[in-house]
Amino acid sequence: MLKEFQEFISRGNVMDLAVGVIIGAAVGRIVDSLVSDIIMPIIGAIFGGLDFNNYFLPLSSAVNATSLAEAKRQGAVFAYGSFITVALNFIILAFIIFLMVKAVNDLRRRLEREKPAAPAAAPPADVALLTEIRDLLARK
């Protein structure tokens, strides 16, 4: 079982996946910070200076807090501001991943164009013989 695990881990695609997950998590944190610390405060300033994360609707009459954290302690809330922040975070992350995949695909296409074409393989003997016969008949 240990040997099978070692073979599984030593495959290239497993290591590529691990690297992708680690890089994806790091990019996710960067995008989360971009949305939470830069984009959402600007949007909040445009919409009246409120913290966008604190937009919520109380689902209980016991909730009378002004911040989302306090309101959650008091009862059920519909936290649509947090959802909008996370949705915006997802859209930005998806766009960044799209740009990365597009760049890799463009690079692959460019490398394919630069790669010299493989020489055509010689036709099989029977095809060469039939071609020769066709050419002889065409001359007559």
C-alpha cells in the first residue's frame, strides 16, 4: 500500500494539481483582500459611506443591531451585503483565472505555430505503386 501511495504521489499530474491548489489559494486570498479592502470600501463610499458587508435584513424582531456581527448574535439575519461581496470576489477571481488560461492557450498556440512541421511519411508501397500506375495511364 505504501508503494502504491508513493507511485500515486510521484505522478506528474498529482504534483501539478498540488501546485495549482496552493497557487489558487494564494490568488484567492489576494483577490479577497482586493475586494474587501479596496473595491468594497470604494463602493461603500459611493453608496453613502456604509460598510457593504454590514448590509442585512433582520429576520427576527429581536434583532436591532447596526453591525452584522452583532445582529448575528441577536438572531437570524439575511446578510445580502456579505453575499454581494463574496459574489464580486468570485467574479474577479473567475476573470483572473480566465485571463491566466487565455495567456497559457495563446502561448501554446504560438509555440505550435513556431514548431517545424514534421516531414510527411512516405506512402505505403501499394499506394506508391497505384500512384505510379495512375501517372503512367494519364500519360497515354
